[in-house]
Amino acid sequence: MTDHENRHPRTNASTPTLDDSTPTLAAENVSHRFGDLRVLEDVSLSVEPGETVAVVGPNGSGKSTLLRFLAGVRTPDSGTVTQSAAGDAPGEGRQSGYLPQQPEFRAGFCLRDTLAFYAKFVEGADIDQTLDQVGLAEIRGQHTETLSGGQTRLLGLGRALLGDPPLLVLDEPASGLDPEMVERLFAIVSDIASSGRSVVLSSHNLGPVERVADRVLVLSDGRVVADGSPRELVERSGAPDLQMAFGTLVSGDEDEPASTDARRTPDEVVEQ
């Protein structure tokens, strides 16, 4: 059994799945500029069914822009992004669900009514099951404006999960959450991958990333500087863990022993 199978064993869930030979997502030579500012340059990756890929990098490295392209909510200047459909029939199900970095919901509506609104546009959505999946079933009658930041993010994850799309794209899902909520959220991500769905997420919290991700894509200045399993990247850097390996991977000094710089988080690399 492979490391991937050990990490995310397949189940017989009802989620539509693709043939294992067909990537859920393929991006080739994606490049983008905002005016004179280069945001992404020749970024390529593919994501297999049931695979969790984490995109990490310093602030301003292009993570959020890349995830918007992967989710299909924006189009890059050049390059291609292809999401493989879960089925051939039109309307059989949406191809991806997207959690933006700062999900927002209209005030004055309870959680269940909020998801019910979005479920109108998604075939086969089960609102109550989704609320239960993200741990919000007990407060389904609570209004959105009363939610904590973590609960709002979980509701955003629930919106992304409606209809069981084969691909989830999650932009900083753990940002601003307390440690208990972070563990809860990454446990949900692990369960999603175990059901055979693919997950692409960005995160500054590399501890959970090392535990749940099958692959880590490291961006710096809009370019891919490293791509591999957490174990491969740690071994390549000579650091004891992914958190400490990060600075080495971004700086490109893999031949040097892990130093104090390697202990810095993605945020600290930018704040030098």
C-alpha cells in the first residue's frame, strides 16, 4: 500500500469519482500579470482523484490568484486549467467547490436558509448532511451575522461542499482560527480526501499541511520552486519538518543545512 493510500484510504462513498487514470485537475503553463506586476509564471500541476495538494509560499507569492484560476472563478492571461467532469451528462454535478479566503454571507438569514439558497443552483445538494459534515448542524438556526470567524469559514466550506463536487479548492481555510478549530477543519479536509475527492488548499499553517497533504507545491515570486510529498521536501531541505524546511525551499539553499531562516513561517519570510 502506498503512502497516499495509507493517508487517504478509499471508501465506497456516493461521491461521483473519476477513473484513477484521469486527473481531476490539470493546469499547464499558467501565467498572469496585474499591469506590470508578474503574479504567476509558467505554473503547472495536476491533481489526481483523492489527492490533497497544498500550495504554500510567502505572502504575495501568487497563491490566492492561482487558486482562483484552479477553481475556475477567474481566467489567467495565458496557460490552461482543465477540470475533469464527474460525469458526461449536463447538470450531473458541478465540477468544483471553492472556499475564498474571506467568505461572506448576507445577514439576517440562518445557516440552513443560507445554504438552501446556494443549493438551488446545485443538483443533488443535501443541506442537512452538509451542515452535519462541517459540524454546524446544532446551530443551523443561528443567523450568519452572529457566527465567529471560524464558524463563518466552516459555513463557507459547507457551501463549497454542496453537491459533492469531485474537486475542492480552499484558500487559506485555517486562517485566523484557534488551534482547536484548525484541527477540526483539517480533519474535515482529510475526510473529504478519504471519500475520493481531490483537494487543493493554501495554508500558512504547515504543521497540519504536513499531516494531511499528499503533495506540497511551493511558490515564490509567482514561480514553482519545489513540488513533492512533505517527506520528499523535508529530506531535500535537510530540515526535521516542513515548517523548518520552508525557508530553505523558498530561498533555494537546499545544499545548506537548515538554519534559523528555515524555522520562519511563510509570513515571516515576507516580513524580513
